[in-house]
Amino acid sequence: MATPLFTALLRLADDHLILGHRLSEWCGHAPMLEEDLALPNIALDLIGQARALYTYAGEVEGAGRDEDALAYGRHERGYVNALICETENGDFARTMYRQCVFAVFMGRFWEAAVTSSDPTLAAIAAKARKETAYHIRHSAEWVIRMGDGTDESTRRMRDAATYLAPYIGELFEADTVTDALSADGIWPDPPALQSGWIADMTPILDQALLPMPDLGFAHTGGRQGVHTEGMGYLLAELHYMQRAYPGLTW
């Protein structure tokens, strides 16, 4: 039986791996050279955070699985990332809005996790929050720039906000796993992060002339391994090298 800590670590690692892979898809396709460098670098940050989380998850599990086994050795239903992380990139506006939503959430999460009673998680959080601060700044600048830009950029950013709004609430979802860990001071309580997320997003959205998304409804299921159609295609690409050449490591 998986322990609550292992399950929570796996969820968070999957969030970062899957979103990191999505961002990496922009390499060579971004709208300008600076973004062709920035987005893959943010992706590397996310994948680096995923590695730290997978490594610790493997230690907690104690079954001999390392970061590579956890990252590449599972089928689609074994991944437990939030659905927003696997949504297809769409256009540049959707990618940046998604990144802003997730980065602001993780900014609050890491800030709370720094005081975790688990020293390993606290150490991971201390490093990750510095990287996440840049992710927030970078994505927020683009959300504002496009939201309060030309008619075309405004339309695209508003479409992105509308499309992604139903996926945001899952980030604040609690269950027996998070309840048990937060009661012990190990894991931040997801619902408790929502007010801080709103406080951080409000000035960004105000400057971007965008409404605050309605968090009353959320697509859910990612934490239980139920995914969108695009997840299978994503994993087919992500797993290719490991399937073709078993045993390779990062």
C-alpha cells in the first residue's frame, strides 16, 4: 500500500514532469528567439524539480524504484498529475496563461512547504521557490502584455482564460492523502492556498484586463489517474527513448 507521503510526492512530481514536457514542445517553435530559450529553460527547472521529488518518493516507497523508474515506468493510469498540466499547449497565449496559473499556485505551495516538518521536502521547497519566482514573473509579464495588447492578442488571451478556467480548481483539491499530511504539518493544505493564489493573481489579471476565473467548478480525475485524450500522445513521445532503449538514465 502506498503511503500518503509517497502518493503526494508522486502527484507533485508528475505535475512538474508533465508540464515540463509540454513546455519543451515549444523548443524551436516559440514566436521569438528569446522565448525559444526561455520556455525550454523553465521546462528544465520543472523537470529538475520533478527529479528531486521522484528521488525522494522512491526513498519513501522503499521498493527500489529510482527517478527514472517512476518517471518512465508507469502506464497512463499510473500518472496522477493535475489535468491542467497535461492540457495541450494551444497557442502562445494559452501556454503562458497556464504557466502563470500553475506558477502562482506553486509559489504559494513552496512558500508553505519551506516550513514543512519533513526536512527533505522543506529543502526541495527552499530551492524550488527561487526558480518559481522567475516563472511567475516571466509568465505574468506575458499575460499582461497580451491581455492588454492588440485586439488579436487580447482575444487570444481571453480565449485561453476561458478554456483553462475549468481546470484550475483541481489544484486546490483535498482528499484523505492531503488531509493526513497537512494534519501532521508535512504538506500544505491545498484549499488553504486558494485565497493566497487569488491574492497573487488579482493584480496580474487586473493589469491584463482579464476576469478572475470561477473556481466553483473543476474538471477532476487527474489525481486518480483519469486523464484527457492528449495524455496518451504526450506519454508516447515522453516514453519513446526509454521504451526503445531500456535502462537509459537522465
